[in-house]
Amino acid sequence: MNVPVKKPRAYFKWQNLVIVITLILLLISALPNFYSNQVNIQITPRSEAGKPIAPQPLKALLAKQEQQFTGISANKAYTSLVLSDETARTQVEKVLKEKLAGEYVIASTVVNNAPAWLQVLGGEPIKLGLDLSGGVLFVLDVDIEQALTERLNQISLSLKSMVMENKLRGVQLAVSGQSGISLTLAASSTQSLKPLLAEITRVYPELTPEKVSSHRLTLTYAAPELAKFRQQTMKQTIKTMRGRIEELGITEAVTQQQGKNRIRIELPGVHDPEQAKRIIGATASLEFYQLAANSRAMGIKRISDENGRQLVLNSQAVFTGSNIKNASPGRDQMGAPLVNLTLDSAGGKKMSKFSKENIGKPMVTVFSEYYRNQHNQAVKKSEVINVATIQSHLGAQFSITNMPSLQEAQELALLLRAGSLTAPVTIVKQQTIEATLGADNIDKGIKALTLGIAITLVFMMLWYRSLGLIANIALALNLMSLLGLMSLLPGAVLTLPGIAGLVLTVGMAVDTNVLIFERIKEELKRGRKVLMAIEVGYKHAFATILDANITTLITGMILYAIGYGPVKGFAVILCLGILTSMFTGVFVSKALTNLVIRENKQQLLGVAL
């Protein structure tokens, strides 16, 4: 008796359509990686009346310095210089700045040579890490203990004002290192301890009061609150650093926590490490104070201005740099440099209320920063940069005048836009990687990848014949898909270990096909027809492939979570490579297999039982 055998399940047309569309999108995304980059250097006159430098003198200057370039063009606003070799960028910029910086502003950008239609679609090449593109590595140490001491000092000043408001006499406050604040009351004031403690707990819930005696107590951070303070300090410092890096115009930087209290910053493509060091390592903060009415009152600050005159300030700042929403350099009507500030809503309200109540009175602007003394201790240095009389009711926008120079106004504006640091930072490691070394790493990595792929392709063709050809096509599509996926993800950065991950991905993709093909061989030995053997082979091998890839994916995710720098770059390639290997090794190769052997489907119309 002959009964029809269930026909192996073939891919529906919509499944094939999804595969084709996905491959096309990933191919378009990967295309910019096959075009080279060029460096555009723009030379602009510093003054509006200045004229752009003519191409001929610029050509003569570069020829004299033996610097190569691709082209020079000029218009009414600026002169543009094009370099095809990124490794020459540093030397050419150095020559131009030495010879032309006095009259011209030198700015450079890296542009991909992809066609216009591809750039319109938003196609961009994979971002290269520090070890491939060259640049600067900084490792910063965050002094959280100093931040804690500074926070306790601020709370102590606030408590002094609180004591004055409650009209308590004989109260002494002292900050005892990082252990907390010691509060001692006179015998006549002990009855006021309970209401004072209630107010302190309401205003500073993170502090835990511990009674030492009937008239003395300490206010300390409990262990959970202390851990929370450390975590918040690190998060705020990382956020500020990222803001400063964005202000420098660096879009491919990597900023992440390293260990307990260190931050690792990678700046690929940076060719002026001193400028980056000056901005990243700065610990500047800005505060605005009112002059104290009573120089003998509790909770006051004393500071001297640039003329040596001592100023007595209220302990509480009217507002701080954290309330600044935007800052930009400029000049006043007399041409003197200044910084224009825009406050957020909270800062605007504080400034509006303060200026309305203090018209005709001075407001003092204090600039503070940390530096390391000869004993390597963090010391806070504060200086008065402005004492201005409030002429009218101000709002969220005003200016800081009397800046020493326009450059200092520009750097102060940059720091204020990026945000102030609550903890001092110290650069404990600085490493510069030249662009030529990065190019050498890329060349060696590509050679290793090419050799690995060539050997794999030859082996698959000799061992599996027609199925090997399908595997090789799937392998090529896998690499293309991986490049396209990395180009799409904004946080994906290719590093030297990442190239090793690409080589590993080739092995994983081939391993997927080997498992499937060996299973198909087993089914053929059992007497199954070709298409049935292929269907069963893909179906039964899928579970094994899935298990193996999931365990590797978990390992990659752990590496990404706890690793940094090159380790994180390797983990990104590993995880993305697993996804693309599963896609091409199983789904794409099966679709290709079904397409190649369509003519054999008649063998499965029936089987004699």
C-alpha cells in the first residue's frame, strides 16, 4: 500500500522576502566601510575683515615642509585643504598652526568618500577604537573622600545658619574628617536639641544622628547612604566628563567607570592631547554669593579678591554652576570679553528673587578648582572673578564681565556648559597612540582575517562540494551582515581585539554549517531522500546550534558588562557575530539550499510502505 508522505516544510515566500530585505538593508549599511576617508582642513581668517589664504602660497608652504595633499580650494569665506591620508593629518595641522595660527583658525574634519546617495541615507562606516585610529587614553582617579569632606563642610555651614535661625547659643559645629559632623550644645540649650534634630532630619534625611552624651551628638552617613553617595558622585563625574568631551567635538569617545573610583576615557582621533587634558582634567566650579551683612555672624566665608581686599560672604550660595543651562563667550559694547549665562528654571527663579530684593547691592562670583599640592593632597583654591552691583531685576539670562581674555572666557564657558565636578579628579595615566600605529594594526588585522577566511573557504569547498559553496556564500553574507549591523549601532566600536572577534565569528559561522551538513550526511546514510535529509538535518541540528550560541552569547554579555576598552570591543563583535551567524548559517543557508535543489523535489512525492 502506498500512502503519501508529508512533504517537507519549505520556506514561504514571505519568509524569503524578509531574508532578502534584511540582507539588502545590512548591505547598504555596510557599504560605507568599503570607501576610504579623507581629511578636510578648513582655514578661516580670524577677523571678519581678513581674506582667505590663496591656494598658491598654501601649496608653496606645504611643498616646502614636504607635506602631501590631494586638493586645495578657496571661496570668499575660507580655504579648504583635502588630505587622502589620515596619518598625515597631525603633521599638516602642526605645520599650519605654526605658520598660520596667528591670522587664521585651523579646523579639520574626517569625511567618508561614499557616494552622495549613500550619505543621504545616513550611511556611516564603523567607528574605530583607539588602537586602530590613534588618539589619547586617559585614566582619571576620582577623589570621592574629598567630595565627601566638601559635602560635609557645606552641610556644616547650612547647620550654622539653622542654629542662628533657631536662636541657639553656645552651639559648636565641627567636621571631623570624613566621619561626620560633631554638634555640641551648651547646658542651657539642651532642651532645644529635640526640635533641632527634627529639623536636621527633615532637611538632611541622609544623615544619621548618634548621641554621644546629653549635650553632644554626631551626624554621620549610614553605610547604605554612604554607598549611595559614592555611586552618585561617580555617575555625576562620568556625566560631566561626557559633556566636556562632547563640547570638544569628539563624537566617538568611550567613557566608562574602571574599578571602584576610576574613569577610563578613550579619545580616538584626537591630535591635541594637551587641550583635551586641560579641559578633561579641570575641576572648575562656579558659585554666586551675597556679601554678608554681619562680618561676625556664624556661617560666613572670607575670601580675598584680586586686589587683596577681603570680602565676607554668606555661607549659602545664591545659586551654583549646576543651575547653568548654557554659557557662551562674547564681548561687551567696549570689546571686553565676557561670558553670557542662561540659567535653568530653578536657577532663574533664585536669581529673579535675589536680584529683586537686592537691587543696588553687590553679588560676588567665585571660581573654584582643585589642585594637587606637594604632598599629593587635593586642595581647593577659590578666587573672585567678578564683583558686580545688581542694577536691575534680573532673570535667567545675565553676563559675567571683567574676564582676563577671550580664551579664558571660551574655556570657562565650555566648562560651565559641560557642568561642574563635585569631586576632584586626577589624571593618573595618559597614553598617546599615533595614527600610523593604528594603521599598522588595521593592516595586520585585515591580513589575519583574510588568511583565515581563505583557508576556511578552500576547506569547505573541498570537503562539502556543493553544500560547501552554499556555506561559503552564507559566510560572505555573514561578514557583510556583521559589518552592516556594527555600522547601524551608534555605540559599536571596532578595536584590535574586535578584529580577533571577526576571525572567531568566521569559525563560529562555519561551525554552524558543519553541524548541519554532518547531520544531513547521517540522514542520507539512513536512506532518506535528499530533500527530506536536508529538512531533518536543519531541524535536528538547530537545537544544538542554539544551545551552543546561547552559552557563548551569555559569556559575551558578561564580558561587555564587566570589561572595558579592548575587552568591551571584543565582546561587542562576539555578541553581534553570534546573531549574524545564526541568521546566515541557519535561515539564509537553508533558503539557499532549498533554492539549489528544487529540481529534486519529485523524489518525495511518495514512498512505498
